[in-house]
Amino acid sequence: MTQPRYQIFVSSTFRDLQDERQAVLNAILKLNQFPAGMEMFPAVDDTAWLHIEKVIEVSDYYVLIIGGKYGSIDSESGLSYTEKEYDFAVSKNIPVLAFTRSDEDSIPVGKSEIDSQIREKLRQFKQKVGNKHHWNYWKNLDELKANVAISLAMSFATNPQSGWVKAGGIEKSELLERLADLQKRYDRLLKENQTLSENLVFDDSTFSFGREFVPLMFSNGFELEIKISWIELFLYLGEHLIHQLSERAMANQINDLVSSKSGIEIDVAEESFYIVRNQLLALKLIDIAIDGRAWRLSPKGRELYLAHVAKKSIVGESQS
């Protein structure tokens, strides 16, 4: 009987574990198996995430490597992309092999989380994994590589998956059927993603800044509702986001816009500010720097802003 070859998805934070990832990839190749991972998707966005899910879904085993970093966080879920990958693998019942450092106190500061809240996210993530799976420990590259090779070999023997076999190992008609099915599923996902991207545009909806406002000249707050259309809000901010601005500066710009609408000088509630930010992020109209403190128009946002500005200019000239 032809022995299958397995696709193994390797999941971890990237920058701090590049050497470790390479060691694991080499170990998988020496086992004559297929490694897969984020090397295929160096920049993770919503489009790339759909493909990552697809690669995980067709993988036979999932290898998780945890060091001292939690990793880049997805703004929508609040989870790191590593944790999202893990959750998806578990939801698809893919066998998980988990590896973490046995000498956490020895991890260099540059490869550890400094922020206490992010450290807590990492602790909770490790606890979640430990509640479902056995941790394998490592403290250097050789130990990690050996543990991964041994663990995978044991999994192949005790928990074999379907894997991939040479064309001669199965009927050619069955192979063609599988390929056709994969192509259909890929085309469907691609079409769904394209439809979602095309539909993410502004309509005539408005956003209500309706929480408590505190005029600077008074000490007592009061309730006030001010509605501003999303497109007006975006175009106002876009004028300032052609060049990158800090988050604090953007909050001031929103305050100025709402103040001009209300006729009094007010501070927008922090909750409203984050709703605006997250909506623009969800529509992929802005990008936020890694440290989370600077905004700028995304390529899509710049295109939309310039298109509206050009349209407005043309309408103005025709009316004059």
C-alpha cells in the first residue's frame, strides 16, 4: 500500500521565532512531508486570512510553536492571528501538536511581551491550548527540531490521516474528482471574497455621536445627539489622512468636526471614537501603524477619497 505524504501547517508568531520556524520546516522536510505556514502569506489581511483558512483546512496536522510573544492582533476579534489559526484548526478537528518553551524566564526581553495586557492574553492562550492538548517542551533549536520530528512520527503511526498519495496509488478518476472539487471550492471562496470587497462601500447611513458631552466652559455634562453621515465623516478625516497622523490628532479632528456641527466646543466620547476607527478599519479605508498610534489612508481609502474629491470638483465646475 502506498504510504501517504502529509501536509503539516506550522503556526507561530513570526519575527521572534524565525530560526525556530526554519528548524521545524527542515525537520518536516526530512520526514519527507509537506510543510505549510505563514511564509506563504507574509502580510496578513482579510483576503489572505481566507486563504490561510483554506490551507489549514486541507492540512493533515497542525504544529503550534509558542515562545514569548503573543503576536499581531486582529482588530475585529481581539485575538492574535496565531490564536485564530489554532482555533480554526481545532474547529476542523485537525490533530494539534503543541510546543512551548520550558525556560520562559530565559527568553530575551526583545522576544517577550512587555505590555501586561498582552502578556495576559498570551497566558490565557497557553492555558486554552493546555486544557485541550499535551504541551511538548523545548529550550533550544536542536531540542525543538527533535521533539517535532518524534511527535510527528508518533502521530503518523497512532493517528494517521488521509494525506496525499501518488497518482498510481489511487484511481486516476478519483484523483481528478478531488482536484475538480478543490478547484470548485477555491473558485467559490474567491468569488465570495470579491463580492464582499465590492459591497464594502458607504451608503447614506449616519453615525450618531449621542453619548455624554462635556463643554469645556462648563463642569457638568449633558446629553446631546449629533448625526453625521459616514461619507462626510470619512471625507473630512481623509483630508487629514493623506499624510499619517497620530491617533490623538485624529481624535482632535473628530472633536473639531462634531463641535462645528453642534456649535459648541465638545469632546467626543472615547467609545464613539473607537467605533469610527473600527468601522473605517473594517472597510479597509485606513491602516493603523503596528504600535496602534498612527492612522493613514489605505490604498483603497486613498482611491475612494480622491474619487469623491474629483467628483465634487467636476460637479462644482459644471454648476458654476
